[in-house]
Amino acid sequence: MPKKGGSSAGLPVRMLHDRLLVSLEGEPGERRSGGGILIPATASVGKRLAWGAVVATGPNARQVESGDRVLFDPDDRAEVEIQGKEYLLLRERDLHAIAAERVEDGPSGLYL
């Protein structure tokens, strides 16, 4: 498991503070619905969030680790190219959710 503030991809970059380097999942453009219907890139309904994989984290990232799958708003991002590949630069507070398999027993965080 990569250490905090590390890079799992062996990239020549060290993230600072609470910054995250994220690889965007899928290609922008056409996508398929759960029922198999092809949705063209020109069809946009409201604001759509995007999923990505965390490649590297800064030392002050508290809840995100390299390898986590995260949900974020694609409008609140900065793009960077490293070794010929496109990545996104986000702050940890810009994330909406983390889809991690490491969910522990205990409180769910819901106030019911």
C-alpha cells in the first residue's frame, strides 16, 4: 500500500498539502445508460459528476488514499499533463464521495 503523500504510479511528482492527482475514468463523450441506450456527448441534462482514480495524494490528505475511486464535479478541476498522460488536480475538499472497499464497522456517519 502506498504511503501518505506518495504516488502509486511512480510519477516524478510529489503532491503538496491536501492536493490530489486524479486519473479520469472513461473517455468524455458518448456513454451508455444502465439499460444499454447510447447517450451522445451533446446530450447533457443538468450537472453530471465524474468518477476518477486517485494516483497521488499530498501529506495533508486525511481521508483519501492512492487507489481510491472518487466522485467530483468536473467543472471544479485543473488539468495537468505528466509524462504524456492527462491528470486532474483537485483538493480533498472538492470531492463529493469516495468509493472505497475499506469501509469499517461502526457508525455510518448518518445522523438519524
